[in-house]
Amino acid sequence: MASGGGKLVSVEPEELRFQFELEKPSLCDLKISNTTDKNVAFKVKTTSPKKYFVRPNTGIMQPLSSCIIRVTLQAQLEYPPDMQCRDKFLLQSTPVSVNTDGEALPQNTFSKEPGKQLEECKLKVVYIARNDQGNSDDNLKQNPSSNQTVQTAKASRDAAVKETTQLQQELDTLKKRNQSKSSGFSIKLAIAAGLIGIMVGLLLKLALTSSSPIPPTAIEE
């Protein structure tokens, strides 16, 4: 728990953490508590007001009471670079009289004036990546063993393709050399071609099975 100056309010958690998922909103609750025997007004500001909904963003807390502020990250259409967020929130608090209307706070309530007690608590924003981003490159970097498996599968596939090419070339050569020979030999040649085709099919099936996509590694929160 972090305190907003250690006098008027306490704030929990110390940072706003959002489960980030494309095209879906994410919520984070902020609990603030009045640690005094006075009425305390509060206001929440952010550097990116178009990205977040804050409810309530202003209000008055009774002595030794608490308030839950719900911050909603609106649905985003793309991931931020490296999942890093530079957005910041600022919680301002100041004592007010018991007659102050919490629904219509005076405009100068949070102004910085000489002799006025005004506390500010800065909160940073953290995005937590979901494990369904489908970023296979990142998953491979985080799981070297999976990367090695993929490389092995690719090597097997390439070997199968190379073997197929060589067998096809040999078959074409045999056909050219024996065009003038008996039909009996042609039957034998057809049988050999069929056997080669079956073997090639098995090789390709084995290679494709080995190179099937590997499930993404879950990212621990």
C-alpha cells in the first residue's frame, strides 16, 4: 500500500494493472481511504483521458472511510510497442468543509494556493499480456526447446522434399532410357513408380506432421 503523501489518504494498489487484450476493455479497481478525521475531497486525472473511463473521478470521503474507483481501459485496436505503457494517473486530495457539495466541487478545490494542504499521488500503468496473443516468435524466444523442435521439423521436411526431387529425376531418366523396350518392362517400371510414390507420400506426411504448429507458451502473469 502506498500513501498519498502519508497524511490524507492511502492508495491501493501502487500501480494500475490491466489485462491487455485486443478489442476488449479491461478493468482495474483503485481503493483510496481517508486516514483523517476530516472530510477529504479527491480527484483523479490521467495523461490519456481518451483511453480511460474513471468512475467516480471526483468525490468526497467522510472521515476514516474508503472509496473504490473503477478505471476502465477502453478496447484497443493494436498492441503498444513491447507492451509498455507510458500513461500516468494522478490522485489529488485536499481537506474540505462538511458543507461542501461532493456533486459540485468548487473549481478551485484542487488549486495550489499558499497555506493550502493539497496532496498528490502518482500512479503508473502496467499492461499484462494475455497468453492468447498468437505471437509465435515471442513464444519461441521464451521457449528454446520449442524452437529446437521446429528447426528439427523443418530440416526433416526439407530432406523429404529433396528426396522426392531426386526420386522424380531418377524416374524420368528410366522412362527416357526404356521407351523402346518391351511392354513387360513398362509394367515393371509402373510398379516401381508406384512404390516410389508411396514412399514419397509417407516421407512428406512425416515431415508435415513433425512441422505442425506448436501450441504457444503461456505467458505467466
